[in-house]
Amino acid sequence: GGLARIDRGGDRRAHFRTLREALYAWVDGTLQTEAHTPFDKFSAGVRDALAAARAPGAERVLVVSSGGPISTLIGTVLGLAPRTVVELNLQARNTGVTEFRAGAKVVHCVSFNNVPHLERPDRRDFVTYT
């Protein structure tokens, strides 16, 4: 179906349903606009960033990013379908921490979406998504 129009202050579920549909169209290659990088090119950029982080001499690397590149990297490491990458992205918590470990030949996703800095009673209301 087509993308639904969301007014400001609208239904949260409708917002995320529309966002999911738009992201599916993006990863499926059916969302074609000059304003947005195609998903395959975006994914290639994420893979290039991973290669740069694994460059000789890199021992511990901190990368600060958003849910899109992080979920795309997880999808790359785990061999996930693009639509599954979208689902991961929509589950990403703001300020969530994801950890990867890289060996000589393989990269492993050790953890995803952790928010230990918010797991206190006085901070639980600060947990937000996407």
C-alpha cells in the first residue's frame, strides 16, 4: 500500500507504521528520490566504515552513530535480510550501546541496544526509541 500521511501530534502507531513502510521501500529499492542515498550505496558506506575501523593498528575503536548505520552493520555481520535490518533499526533505543568484536577474519556482534546508563529508577523515563 501507499504511505499514510501523518499530522503532527498524530497517532504514534500510525507514525511508526508509516516509518516502517518508508524504510521497507528504501531497502527494497522502490523509494527513489534524489534527496536520499539508495540503500545499497548506504550499506556500502557502512561496510567501508567497518573496514576503516578494522585497519591495521586499530585496537579499540569507538564509533558514535545512529540506529540506521548500527542496524545495517549488524545486518552485514550477521547476514540479515534488509527488512530485518529495518526491524532492528526500529528497535534501537536512543543512546543504546552496541558492541562488536573483530578477529583477524570475522566480526561478531557481542551486544545490541544496551542502555546501562539509563537502567536506574530515576532514568527509566529517558529510554526512547528511534
